[in-house]
Amino acid sequence: MSSIGKRDVAIIVTQAYGPRGDSLVGLSEVCFDGYPAVTVKVRFAGQEALVHLSPVFGDSRKACAVDVPNGTRCELLCPVSGQALDLVGTHHGTAADYFAVYLTPKLAQGEMVAISNVWGDYGSRLLDSFEVLQRFSDEEE
């Protein structure tokens, strides 16, 4: 991860890992602001597609070749192994479950981005062992 500028802090996910430790960054030519996308596979209604997510935390941009209706619950998979992403928890009051994209090869629960399995729900949460990254993000809002 890196930050840009002194006053403007941007959290960039430069490494991301699936449940077996497979890298999810740079699996395609898709980039956002010059940074390679984080790629996950989604499965829904009998279809599968790769989704390329912006690595800029808080940026809702994504690229996908399939049109997925907002509100669709998706199964989230590692595009390399095909294994389901690890469940982090459920957001009470919504239909969303959150799944782990790990930020280090240690695959530690305290160092992850928790992403929603509901298409169009951008309530992801960035976690580290000291919650520092979330504080930076909260200050920007």
C-alpha cells in the first residue's frame, strides 16, 4: 500500500491474496489510475465472470464483461484456484455477507479488505492489526 501527497491520502492496495495465498493483483491488463486491478471471480444465476476492482480503497470503480443487476447476491471466488473467498461475517440489517481479500501473504484476519457479496454494495471495510488504515479512510470522508 502507498499514500499519495501530504494532505491527500490515498490507500492503494498493491498486493492482495486469495484464501490459498494466490495473488489477485495484476491478473489482467485492467488498471485504475495506473494501478493494476484486484481481480475476483463472481458466480451468480448460473453465470461466472471476472470482476476487476479498483485498488484505490473507497473507489467503487470496477470492470466486468457481464452485466450484473444491482442487489444480486454473488458467490465470490479466487480467480486462480477457484476456491471460495473466506467468509468474514454478515452485516446486520442488510443481505450482505463479507469475504476476505488478504493484504499480506500471511493471510491474517487482521490484514484484509472485507468485500461484500451483493453487487452494488460498496460497504467494504479495510482492516489491519491496528485499524490504522480504516482511520485514514474515515478521516478522508
